[in-house]
Amino acid sequence: MPEIKFQRVSKIYKPNIKAVDDLNFTIYDGEYISLLGPSGCGKTTTLRLLSGLIKPTIGSILWDGVPVENIDPDQRDIGYVFQQFAIFPHLNVYENVAFGPRVKGMKQVDIEDITEAHLKLVGLQEKSYYFPKSLDAADLQRTGIARVLATGAKTLLLDEPMGALDFKIREKFQDELLRIVKELKLTAIHVTHDQSEGMAISDRIGVMKKGKMIQISSPLDYLYSPKQIFSAHFIGESDFFEGVVVKYLSKTIEIELLGDETLSILTKTNPSILPGDRVVVGVRREFFKIEPLPENYNLEVNCFVGKVISDRFLGEKRRTKVNLEFGRTLEIKRNSNELVFKEGSSVLVRIPEQAIRVFKSPEISLIDELEVT
Amino acid sequence: MSSLDDIRKRYLNFERILSQRPIRILFEILVIFAFFSFVLLPPLNLLKNIITDWNSITELIFRDPILKNTVWLSMFRSIALSFRIAFIVMIIDIMLGIPIAHVLARYDFKGKTIIDTIIDLPLAVPTSALGFSVLLFWGSADGLSKFILAEEGIFSQGPMLLLLGHVAFSFSYVVRNLKGVIEEVDVEIENAARTLGAPPISVFRTITAPMAKEGIIAGAILAFTRSLGETGASLLLAGVYETAPIQIVTFMNGYRIPQAAFLSVILIIISITLLGGVRQYARKVGLPQPKIYPEFERKISAKKIAKTRNGIVSFIFLLLVLIPALFVIFYLIDVWSIGPSGTEEDSAFFEVFLDSDNKWESMQVALITSVEVALIVTIINLSLGIPMAYLLVRRPYWGKWKVVLDMAIDIPLVIPSSALGFAVYLLWGNLGLKLISPGIWLIVLAHLTFTYPFSVRPMINYIENFDYSYYEAGRTLGASDLTTFRRVVFPMLKRGILSSAILTFTRSMAETGATLIVMGNARTVPVFIVDLVESESLSSAAFAAVLLIFISFILLLVVRLVDNPTED
Amino acid sequence: MASIELQNVTVKIGNNILLDNVSLKVDDGAYIGLLGPSNGGPSFVLKVIAGLLPIYSGKIFIDEVDVTDSHPEDRNVGFIFEQFNLFPHLTVLDNILYGPRVKGIDLTTKEREAKEVISMVRLENRESALSKELSGGMQQRTGIARAITAGAKILLLDQPYRALDAKIREEMRFEIRELVKELGMTAIHSTHETEEAMLTSDKIAVFNEGKLLQFDNPETVYKIPVNAFVAGFLAESNKFQVKVKDNSFIIENSKFIVDGYEDGEYVVIIRQIDVDLTSEPLNVVNEFECIIDKIRILGEFIRFTVTINNSLTIIVRELLSLERNNVKNLIGKRAYVNFRPDLIKLFLV
């Protein structure tokens, strides 16, 4: 029943390169956690720290309260699943799965039982005498999963496990993986750069950037109430407006947008935002509402007038680009069966109250804050 | 049943204990110590001897009361000759090697595998056999002269023959190396250059060659050092001329130890300086971007011209390398039953099997000695070399030591083997530690030194290319360091280990220079060939050469089978 | 002017047919998407146009000139690689100037042009970096700048964003399309992602097993696919095999009404996005009561797995909306799905 706790963990490579920087978080027993972030953000390092393949420079990782820095990977009771599978090419599927029990010195009869059971778990009984070179990517990864589970590991560490799988098979594979993890009551930590994979599979997602943990919470939280500008940007797509809090009433605040003093956004108060603060307003692209501009339009709250630049049909959805009057361009995602707008037609863009997220302005410029190279 | 389980469990536990860091490090220190004492210590000891005896040595060489400085002058001449030849050989090898290597690396055509194998053939020919073959082809009336109706050999023994011989034996090494280097440049990057408007010649000059810069320079160094250090073939081709390695042998034969030591040290110092300097230079200095002549390069990239060019290069390869290297086989067929003099008396069959001096018997003894030495050397070097290679690639805690070790491994590569042999003799033999007197065991010690890089370098390569995530998989699945090595790394590297072993074995089988110095009364086949040629028993020499070629060729075939598994 | 035409092009390696009698005409200035599985054909078409893959039969024309036998360096096409393939020993600027250099064009005049291209792809301040110092996105932008500076009028993009992280992919897709349009280039772009093809291209060609199946504008390909493969490849779908009788068919005891199909055996493709999920019945045709079994948040979409009549499993996909903020509470709840008859696609077996 592991509960894993990161306590002020940093991994520093010379000279002064912090691969991960002061990580503090807890993974609870039975949880499925995904680590997401741009390349080089430290997510893979975090996973390798958990495996014991590398050791933290500062801080400690507690496993049910016990520090594990000095425990070698072979003694940690973890299962590591590799992006490129790392299925031993000189052994067949059966022997790959039996590897863990064998090197742990189990009895021959037990090895056989365990191996058979795990081959069955991932549906590879029929292919147990195949060699890796004659398996497709999905079966290789199934072998990889069976192999780590056969060691009796209760914690799964998955390093982009679907990165090498064909696009079309990924959703099916996610279902299989999640079924196994929940059935065996495992704890899983899953590194990916694919946000929808992280969303689909996890109880909680940790978004990392430059070695730091930006936010760690449930998928729905990211979509409906992100806590940081970067995570609102990185998970899904949002548009951001910069502004200043000009009016602060008991229930609402008014934010004047930079660039045009006559435009403002009105929204609920927020304990961390104070009068006069510079803020960033974020709105998820799916949440804008858009309609043809009424003939005699009177100014309404949280509405902007603009012209459609393009309205592209993408099959499952539609992407509409609108140039707002004050010079900003917005992108809006809509259902593909909604009203089609001609290029150049005037529209009214409405921002529903619940869609508005207000963040404090970052210390660096907004562009730098959102940068993912 | 359960007792078997028990034994297994105990064994795993034992491996786990051995995997503990202190024990592992202790073992690694032992490996480094062995490397140091077997490979590095002899040349270092030689250097020490020179320094301690500096005055008496310089007395002998520069200020001899009778000879004055003539010893030094002749040394200088031989060194100059060696370097001149090595330099020209390097240029020829690279100039001819690059087009052949490029075609082999980049194009698919009918018969490619055959040509590939043919290029490698001279690798299988031990240098003394090869030298003999070259001598027959270029230097005797029975060779090329026969076909152009000349009465004598085209070249007499001397620098020109040395040059031809050295090109013949070093060429295949260089092509093999360059081919690997070019293959490492991603074809797609060359394709990118093509789509940007560069014809193939420009692509090679501006993309492939700069990207392969270090490899090409390494190939050049290889050609240079192989030529500089060669003894066996040179002995047969030099005539009255002396290259530096030959002179060391001559000094030894005359028991002129200080002179031999001095010359060895000079060769070692020059070689190491040269090697180190070129490497540093190659790494640090970026070449300027070459100028491009679009019209001209487009023209010579045209298919017809490319074909003609490849044709010319292939012809030169046949004439300079392949035919001379294998000519001895035709010669043997020629003299099998009727010898050069036209009688049966000096035919190969008669000389070897029927003559009174029992050459067949001594040949068998020499062959057994050769195989024994090669086997022992291979086993020792692999058991020292695999852990060393593994340590260099995969043990970060050795830090700076790794850089030093990595350079030190190549040192035997640049030292002429006769100098190395001499250093070994001086350390272990009766002038040094007095542990081992000349004979088979001293031969083993000498061969250990110069084959060491041949077993470690390829291993390093194999281990570097080994995907480390397999090791990590083993560890995270619960196997200790040693268990993972035994069950995962070792089986996956088996192929590499085998081909590394065969390379070591053939190198040892073919060696002449070092053996000559440390052999005492023992004889290996290459030395035996030199003896036979010197005693003018050409037919028997041909027989021994072909025998050695045959054995090495079989080994080479095995290497090729191991290296290119059929995809299945 | 830069038009491209493939006439009955077949490519074979051994007995393996990579392209099977493909004919395709691309007009000057068009942005064409080639869509299909990884080895289904799109990448081979690009390689054939660039001259990097020899063809077995057929002809290729660029600007109405037969280039079937000409070398890659003479075709004047810019190739953008999945793995970028920058020259690792050259800086960004030298990579970009490589084309003019090997063509013997005076670099002093070209250098100013190169700087302009560099600012177009947002690589200022990065001119003297080596490729290993650049992120994937920057490397790919260098690759594009390199092709433009070499004077290419045609850009062949071979899965250009596949090696990039999802977020950067999102940013680059549109940016590059706009750049190509601005410069008036012709572009052909291979991908296995529908959205990428739909978003960037004026017309889409769908391939499978080396064959060109359909070539039309994105909306037509999506809405009127020629066969079940195209229908299923363009969007995640529910797929069944049924017998149609009197304009209706039954799957697992549930009866569906369609319109205008003759009796016979059909493959049914119902896109997940076309299934409508409501909490209250709308009383429309093809409406069924169902139980919501599973809910997956996919980011911009939410995916529901529902069961009709305890036996028929249907997957429903829905664009994220504000109303679904407590969607997880719906697991195990009763709901209603309906299928618009005109969105049910049937293909004769």
C-alpha cells in the first residue's frame, strides 16, 4: 500500500542545470497520475527518480514514510514501462514475462503460474512463444506491462507507454491499461506529452514546466477551473486577455483590458485578486459563444464585436477565427453543425460568466509565460 | 526440484552480493591494474630504462669512439623512410578508399555482397604472407612481368615495393573503417541536401565529409600507424633498405639492446605525439566551408562520369591490392609439382613433404604455436577487455579517469609492434624482471599488448550502441547489477563479443614484428614464412602463406556471418 | 507557376507495392493534404515527387515538364522531413544559405533575403545556433526556411509535425499554412491525423495500401466519403455490419431507420461525434434510452460509452462545453441517444 511523497526533491546536473526543482507532492495509494509538460520540463526525470535509476541531489522521496534514496531499482518493487518497450530481444514473450520472477529467485512452479496468469491478463497466451521481432508495437507494450506486473510490482511507472503506438490504437490501449490498473489496485505514474491521453486516463494530472510542478489536480479541474496561466494554456487551448482591475465591488470586479480603455470584463470577485492588480483573463476556446451581430446592437457586458477571418470545417468540430474590433484575434472552437459564418461577416462574441478565469499577471511577460519551445 | 530452486536462489543472492558497489569497484580496479601492467607497463619501463641509462646510450649512439654518430644517422634514415612511406600510404588509402567506401555504403547493386567480401579478403592475409605475395607479383620474374613479357621483376626490393606492400595490406582496414563512418551519416540528411539543389559530389563534400570528419581522420591515422608499425611484410620487401621496425629487429638480432631501446622510444614518442595532436586538432578545429563549383560538380556527378570514375578506382584496387595480395595462391599452383627451376627438386610438394629437412613437421609445430598463442591471447584479452569496455561506457563514477583510460587504450595501436615486442622483452625477460624467458609465453605477453585495443575498441562500440534501457528494464524488474549483466547485456552482446574475439585472434595469428623479438626458439607461421623466404625456399614459403591465408579466410567468413545475420 | 501532376504512378520495392497506379493533379498555389495510415501511401507520394524514391511505372510532371527521370537536385522542390534533417555541423544561417551556396548564387545578395525568411519563421537571435541547441519546433522552422531560401516553389511536408509535442504541433500547423499562402507556394502535406489535414489543406487526398481512394475538398471527403475506410479514417466511429431491409436495420435488438438504401448487406459507420446524447428524450427518430457506462475526458472532447437495451455499446463524442462541468456524476445514469438518419453512413459490402 504505497503512498509516495516527494519532499523538496531537486535533481541538479552540473553546472546548475536543475532537471527538477524543489518538488513537493504526494501520490496516494491506488491513484493514477499523469505527468504532463513541454519537453525538458522534468517529467521523465521525476519518473526516473521514482524508479531509483537516478538519485535526487537534494531532498528525499518517502515510500510510506520511509526514505528510498539508497534503495536500488531492483529492490524498490516498481515496474517501469518504456516508450520503446525494451523487451529483451533474445527471449520470447514467455521468457520476458518470466524474467522478473526468475531473477527474484522464485520457485519454478510459481514462476510458471505467475507467468501464465499475466500473459492471460494482457491477452497474450496465444503468442507466448513469439519473439519480440515478430510482434507489433501494441503487443510489445502488452508484453512490457505483463512483464512488470509479473514481478508483483504495486507501482507502475509508465514512460510515454503509447508514444510508439499507432495513433488509431491508442484509445483502445488506454482502456486496456486503465482496466488492468484499477483491477489490480495499482498505483500508476504515467509520463506523456499528449494532453488528451493524460486527461483520458488519470485521476490527477501534474503539469510541469522547467523542473517545477505547476499544478496537480483532476482533469476536470484543469478544464473548468485551472489555477495557473500555464496549465490553462497547456491543457487544451485558451485565449488570454491582459488587463487591470479597475472596480472592485462586493460581488463583482471590473477588469479594463489593455489596449482599449473602453472595453472591460466583469466577473466574480476572487480572494487573491486585489483592486489595481494587473491580471490575465483566460477563456477556453470551446466556451465562447458567437452569433451574427444584431442590427442595432447595444453594448452588453462581456461581449465583443468582431469580423470573421476564417471559419474552417474540421469534421468533428469547427474553428472560427474572429478579429475583434480592438485589434485582438480570437480562435473559437465550435460544434461542426453550428451556424457557418462567411469570411468578413460581423459577429458578436459572448464570454459566458462561468467561462472567465482571472489570474494574477505573471512576473515575466505573458508571451514568455506561455512559451513552449 | 526444490533443491534446484534453492541453489538458484543462492546463486542470485551471491550475484547480488557481488553487485555491491565496493566489490564492484574492487573488481574494476583489478581490471585497470591488469591493463596497466600488461599493456602500459612495458613501454613505460622502456622509457624509464632510456632515462636512467641516458648517458651511456647517447654515448653509444651519438659519440661512439669508432662509429661516431653513424648509428644515429642510420636510425634517422630508417625513421625518415618509415614516415615517408606511411605518409604516402595514408594518402593513397584515403584517396582510393573514400570512393569505394562511399559506393559500398550508399548504393545497392547486384553483386554488392561479393564485392564487399572481396574488399575484405586482404584482411584475412597475414602481413608476412601478403608481403611475400606482393614480392612475387611486383618483384619477381614470375609475377606481373610474365604477363608483360619482361624478364625481371618490375620493381626490385626497396621503397617502391614497400609502398605497394603497405597499400595492399592497409587498404582493406581503411575501407572497412570509412564505410562504417559513412554509413553513420543519415541518408535522409543527404537527401535533404539533394532536394536543396546539391549534386552528389557537392553533397559529399559539404555534408557527408564534414559530418564524418572525425571518422575519416581516424581512418587516416589507422592507415598511417598500420604502415608505420608493420614488420613482417616489410622484412621481405625492403631489401637493403631498413624501415624503423626492421631496424629494431636487426638491433635485437645483433643483441644491441640500448640501440633497440632508443629507437623504440623515439618511435613511441613520435607516434603518440602525432596521434594525440591530430586527434585534438580534428576535434577542436572546424574546417572552413568548402568552396563549391556548381557547374563542374554537376558535370562530374553525371551518371556516365560517375561510372567511369568508379571503374577506374575498381581497376586500381584490383591492380594494387587484390591481385598482389592473392597472387601467392596462383604462384603455389604454378610451383606445386614443378618448381621455379623447372625441376621437381624445388617444387612446393617436394620441398614440404618429401625433402629431408622435414618442413611439413616444423610447419605443423609453428601452426600449433600460432594457434595456441592466438587462443590464449584472445581469451585473456576478452576477459580483461569486456569489463574494461563496460567500465568506460557505463560507469560514470570513474569520471576523469575514463578520459585517461580511453586514450591509453589506443597507445598500443600507434606503437610499431616490433617496438612493443621489444618493450615486453625488456620488462619481463631476462634483462628486466627475469620472470619469463623468450618463447611461447613471452610471445603471448607481447601479443596481449598490441591486440588489446583490437578487442576493447569494438567492444566499446558495441556497448555504446547497446540500448541502455534493456539494462534499466532488467534492474527495475528486480535483477541485481550482475544478474542483469549475465542475463541481459551479455546475451545481447554475444555477437559483438564473438566478432571481437575473432578479430583479436586473426591479429595475433598474423603478427610478425613483435614475435620476431620475443620468440626465442619458438616459431609462429608468419615468422616461419620470413625464414623460408630468407633461405630462398620460395615454394615452401608459398605453401605456408596459402595455408595461413586459408585459415584466416575461414575465420573472416565466420566474422562476416556473425556480423551480418540474415534477417529472419 | 508550380503545378504538379502524377500520371499512373506505381512504386514497387521487390514484390511490395508502395504506390498503386496513383494519378493526382495539384494546381499552382494549392495546399494539399495527403491523409492515410503511416505506410499507406502519403509519404511515398512526396518522395516520388522529390525524386527520392524511384518509380516503377508512370510519369511525373512539374509545371507541365516531365521530370520522371530528373535528379532530386534538379526538381526545385523543398522537402520538409519528419526528423527535420538539419545539417548538424552548420549553424541555422548556414543551413538556410545551403541551397544558394550549392547553386553558386552570390551569397551577399542572398544573405539579406535569408534574414527576411528567418524573421518570417521567428528565428531571430538563433542564427548562429547549431541544430542540437534548438527545440524540435525551431528545427522544423529552420527546415522550412532552408527550403524557401533554396528557391523552392513547391513545399513537400512529410509528416512535418509528428516528432513535435502536441502543444507545439497545435501552434505550427496554422502558422506554416499561412506562410506558404503568403509566399504563393504550392504545398503537399502528408499526415495521419485528420484534424491536421482538414485544418491546413484546400483539398485532401485519402490513401490506403498505396491506393488513392478519394481526392476532394475536406468537407466533401468528410461528409460524402467514397467507402467505409475513408468514412472510418476521417473520424472515430462506431462500426457494424448489418442487413438492410425496407430502409431499416437491426443491431442487437435495436432498430434503426435510414433513408434511400436498397436491401442488402452493408457496413454501417456512425461517427461518434454524430451521436447526440441528452438527459431527456427529444422524441425524434432513432432515439434510444441508454445507460452511461464510462466517461473519458479527452481535453477538447468528452467521450461517453453507453449501452442501449443492455446489449448494444455505442461510443458518443461531444465537444467540451460549460454545461458538462460535473460530467463525472453521470456515470451509471440513464440518458437518451439519438442518431440522425442522414448521418448514418452505409456502404455495400
